[in-house]
Amino acid sequence: MGERIRAAREARGLSLSEAADQIRIRSVYLAAIEEESWSTIGAPVYIRGFLRTYARFLGLDPEEAVAAFSRTQPQLAAQGPASREAPGAFATESRGGSHLVIWVAGVVAVLLIAFVVYNELTLRRSEPAPSPVVAGAVPSSESTAESTAESTAESTAAAESPSPAPAPVANTLTLVLSEPSWLRVSVDGSVSMEGTFPAGTSKTFHGKIAAVRIGNAGGVEIYVDGKDVGKLGKAGDVVDHTFTL
């Protein structure tokens, strides 16, 4: 059988290396088939597989080649499949598959690293920058509280401090609020002022007759022609009064 296979290969003008490249079986195993050195290949299952492939490639009957092997090597042919790794083309395929798995694993690892780095950079960009802290400075919340307290104290002090008396002007009525109050002032029959006004409000009216309605008489100071006429009542008193200017 080995001589018939070698003759078929040489008739095609092929070397062992050229045949090995075309059918993907190592040349050492093809040489072992031609020399009938079956121990070089190993298990019978691999011998029969290589025989079929090599005979079919050379135009021989693959089943006849396997039958010839079984007739000449009955004891070897009767052995079961070996547990060790297949030689030749199968080993080459296994190595190729391993290389592919390693390559795919490497690509996945690179993608995962890139994803983690991208997420880290994105999170750092989205985090608000910390406010600079000056040595000895009061934290922002305390500073805000102190500023609010100072503003409240200043407003209270301004409300409690007496307002300067208006300059004496004839035919004038001046109202100065030391506390919030509702007011309505009509001068010569026309309403000139109406609504609730805060402490510190000061308003001067000119005319002949001024009718005043005050919702908090104790919080409104009244000046007629620049003279202080006092308050028309106590805190919370509602008072109506008409002044002739």
C-alpha cells in the first residue's frame, strides 16, 4: 500500500511538502504512510483518517487503502481510538483555534480596559470642582448665616432708629412709617396712596385737605408743614383723620 501511494504521488509530480500543504497533513505523517511506519502516526483512528484523505487526494480508492491497512496490520487495526491528542492536521487545527481564542480574548480585554478608562474620565469631568478655601475663611454656610443675621440686625436697627424730621414746607403732610402699616391717603378728594407699606417708608403730600386712614396708628409718624403732630393712636389701632393744610 505504501509503495502504491508513493507512486501515485510521484506520478503527479508532487513532493511530500507540496502534498502536505494542499491536504493540511504534516509531511512526516505522509512519509510514514508511504513507508508504512504506522507507529509514527500512532492510534489507528488517525492512521485510517490520514489514509482516506491522502488516497482520495491522489485519486486512489480511500476505502481500499483503509482495508489494505487492516489486512496487513490486523492487531493494530483492532485497537480502539487513542485518548491522546490527534497528530497532523488535527493538531494544527487545535493550535489555530487556540490562537484565535487568545486573539479574541486579547481584543475583549483591550475593550474592557478602554471602557473602564472612559467611564473614569467621564466621571471626573462631571464632578463639580471644589470651591477654593482661603485659610482662616469661614465656611460658606456659616458665612451666609452671619450675613443674613447682619442684614436682619441692620434692618431692625434702621426700623428702630428715629427717622429725621422733614424740612418745614407749607401746605404739606408727611407720613413716616416706623412699623409696617396699611395706609390710604386722599388729597383734595383724590386717592394719592393706598396699600400696605414697610417700615422706613416716607411720603409727603401737597394740597389743601388730606384725609388719612391708618391701619396701625402706633407705627406712623405724622408731620404737618414739617411739624411733628405725633401718632394718631397705639399699635394696631385703625384711625381716620382729616388734615387742613
